[in-house]
Amino acid sequence: MDSEDRPHRVKARGGGREAAGRAAGSPGVPARPGTARERETDEYASQAMVSSARAHERAAALLEAMAAAHPEEAELHLQAASRHRRWAANDRELARTYAPRSGDPDGA
């Protein structure tokens, strides 16, 4: 298996006991809600989800064009396009749910 075939491992920063303690609200661990770093991280995550949604929309449009160009495989292309549209909607919902409190995640 080549390195390109392996999934990339992503490790969250600031994890461990301190983050778990903040999340649980345990005494002795200072909670720092709304720090600049947290807002920046939230903004980055929100924009990543919006970008993913846009990519799924582009993929769906491409699959729909492929369905029109290849009628013998149209059903499969349209099913895949439908899945991409669902994933795009899910990504947009996640972006709205976890967006920083400052507004619209689409930036429009």
C-alpha cells in the first residue's frame, strides 16, 4: 500500500484532559470560552464545511451532465448526484450549527 492510499491522520490540538475538563465543566480547570484561538478554529472549521458543500455541489452538477451525455448510465449518475446533494446539504447544516456566532457561514 502506497502512502497516497493511506488516510491522513489528523490530530486535534489542545486535546487531552484539559479540553475534556473544560467540556465537562470540572472544577480546577479554567474554562476559556470565546478565546481568539477558539473563534479562529471555529471559523476555519465552518469555512471547511462550506468548501466541502460547494465541492459536493460541483460534483453533483458534473454527474448530472454525465447522465445527460451517457443515457445508458444515467440512472447511476443521477443516484450519485443525489448523494452528493445530500452530503452538500449536510455539510451546510454542520457549518451553520458550528459556525462562530458572527453570522452566515457562506460568507454571502
